[in-house]
Amino acid sequence: MQPTKSVFFAISSLFFSIGFLAIGYGMIMTFIGVFLKENGTPDMVIGFINAAFFLGAMASSIFSQKIISSVGHIRSFVTFASLMVITFLLHSLFLNEFFWAILRLISGFAYYGLLIILESWLNEKSSNEQRGQILAIYTTVFYLSTALGQLLLNIDEDFKHMIFSIGAVLVLFSVIFIAMTKIKEPTLQVFERYSFPKLYNVVPLAVTGSFISGFFIGGFFTMIPLYLIKLFDSKEVISLFMTFALLGGLLSQWPIGRLSDIYGRRKLIAFTGIFTSFVSALFIFLTLDETLLYVLAVFLGVSIFCIYPLSLSRANDVVDENKDIVEICRALLFAYGTGSFLAPLIIGFAFNFFNHQIIFIIYFILGIYLALYSLSKKRVDYDKKSIFVNVPISSSAVMPEIDPRQDLKWVDEQQKNHN
């Protein structure tokens, strides 16, 4: 069943809002580290500032729901968007590392609060038959918009001080689409908490894969730009590298997912781990020109952006129907966020004592570990596997509710189509 025109028209404002947010998110996330590096900030401090964003994101998954439930979706959206605009503009007024860390903390809290609002609206407007298609559109919009945000880093050098103002304008554009929407505000359910020791006993590979994926992607957005500025001293190279990596991640989702449906998540998680290590080794040992760099960017995107959706699929494969898969997936998302938070801290600390290639040495080690750990786990019988589903590179605790795999009828239909 295809989404009706009326449903698609109703949620189109959500996709426009998501698009503008993702452009601003991608642009500012990458620019922060580059800007601080150019102003002489130590790598360890840059890592701390970037980690504050993900700490705010983790806090948002716990506390922002209370704000949204108290004042409603539209008022909350305006509040969180206003906080993001304020933090962006304050970045451009004062350059103080501790102050910037606080701003990044607030920005992360607000940004993930906005995602909770948008995704709960998408969930409200998605019937069981439409969830797969709507989630696919959401994922595509998010990848492409984040990639477009990277290209905006090529702004003329004379206007680079305006980058935070441009980010603020993009967030304000997202507010326009929400303020004018006629979509009924959904009821936001209370998020239950799942014990991590218990979760690890149930889905150890999914937890490990989610954490390492968060580490890879957190390091990608926050610390790889520092490696590139050290290597090429060019914002154009950074923006194109990040763009190619994101496009590689987007284009790989379907083939990796299809292969995992055939051969199993365990083998594909192991493959992505080995492939990440292989690509990392190429970064370490090859002499890079720009063309080779962009090719490796695509390969890196293919590897690191597939691990989290594969981990979610592994959880769906092995969890019994009597367990709450929605809450388990939320806990996996928290593990992903924890990895994203630790990545800039650990890599920033390592940058202070080693060559900047240390980031790919860390990636190499984690990739090998993930591959070996994955292969040490039991395979899932073919008839017990679920269906791979693409997810955005950044999502909130509402995302598991949108996942169409929670509908067993949808899973059965997709498995018949695959066969």
C-alpha cells in the first residue's frame, strides 16, 4: 500500500523541517572543530567541546519528553529551536572554550528534543502499511540534507564568520514549516528504561555494534575534520570528503541490508568491521592525494554508516516476541549515543600525544574487534530473521516506534517478497 497523497502532503512539512535542521546540524557539527583548530584551541579541548553536544543529546533522551508532554509539540518545537538559534548566535559573539562547551551541551539537548517532536509526529501519521516507505524517505532526506550541509562549508572565506548566522537561519526555516502545520499533536508515551546489564545478556552483539557505530560516527563528524585540516589545510577538501562519505553511506544502505537479509547480520557486521579496518589501514599507509582521499571517503561511509542499522536488525532477529523490542531499541540508541559522546573525548586526548593518524589506528582496532566479536556469536536461523530497515544517522528515542518491524504482518509480507 502506497502512502495516500493526503497523508504525504500532510507530512511533507515535517520532511522540509527535518531537511533544514539536518543541513544546519551537519554544517555546524563539522565546522566547530575546524573553527576552533584554526584559532589555536588544543585538540583535547576541541574533543571536550564536541563531546558536550552528545552529552546534551543523551540528557535530552531522558528529560526533554517531560517538557514536550507539559506544553505540547508546537510550543516545545519553538522553544528548542529558539535555544538552538541562541546558542548558534552566541558562538559567533564569544570565543571561550568553557562557554562553548556549555553552548554545545544546550544545542545537543535542543536538537535531539526537536528530533523527538518530529519523529513522534511522523509516527502518529504513519499507518503500519506506510511506515517502511515513510522511514525510507526520512532516512534519505536526512542523509542528503546532512551532505548538503557539508557543502556549505565552502562558503567564501570573507563570510566564514557568518556560518553560525546561516545555521541559525536554517533552524528558523524549520520552525516556519512546523508553525504553519495543521497536523494534530500526538500523545507522547512515557519512555521506559531498560537495564544495560540485562540488555547485554539479551543482545550482546547489538549493544556492542551500536556502541562502536556511535564511536565511529561521533569521531567522523567531530574529529576527522581535524585530521583533514592537518593533512590538507583546506575547508573545501573537508566539505567534499564529508559529503562523499555521507553519500557512500546512503548508497550502501540497500545493498548491505539486502545482503544481511540473505547471509545474516552476524556475517555482515563482521564484514563491515573488517572493511572499516581495511579502509583505516589505507588512510594510515597510503600517500593521499585529493582524488584518492574522496574514494576512501566513499569507502569509509559504506563501512561505518551501516553498523548501527545492522545492529538494530540483529536485535530484532534474536529478541523473543514477548520482550519489548521498542524499549530494547531505545536502549541500543542510548548505547550509540554513549559511543558518540566518548569518541571526541578519547580521540581528542590521543591527538595530544600521537600523530593525527591515531584516529584511524583506533578505527582499525575497533573494526577488527567488532569483526572477531561478531563471528564469536551464534548465527540466527534464516526463518527467524527479521527484515533490514534503513535508519537516519541521527535519531531520537521515538525512532523505534516508527520502525515497521514492530508490525509482524509487515515483516511477513516483506519476507515473502524477498523470497
